Amino acid sequence: MDSRGEPIRAIFVTLLICWMGILIAVIENITALITQFFLMCYLGVNAACALQSLLKSPGWRPSFRYFHWYLLLRRLLRDL
């Protein structure tokens, strides 16, 4: 860290990692990988919401008017 508390070394290491990924890989491969990461995150959110609904957790109170656990399971299967 420098005198102002900025993590300069960490910024340069992150920049180096990003540059290496851009220079080595083809952009189509990177976009496919990022898409898979986003789909897995969306799958995890849908799975957690479906489990909370099916288990009838007392802390789970969805505010969406047309919410139903079946729709979450459909989205979960679509993401697979």
C-alpha cells in the first residue's frame, strides 16, 4: 500500500492477469467461460429460492405477487 492506503501492487497484479488473459486467449473462449459463470450464479440463486420455498423457511417471504416455487424449478432446469 502506498501512503494514501491504495493497494497499488494488487492493482498491477490484477491488470497483469487481465492482460495475460486477453493476449493469450481468444475472445470467444473468454465470453463462453464468463457466460457459464453467470449461468451457474443464476442457477444457484434459483436453487436457493426454490429450497427456501419448498422447506417453508420462516425467514423466506418473497414479495413478488405471482411467486410460485414451480416457476423457480422450471428456471432451474432451464439453466442446466
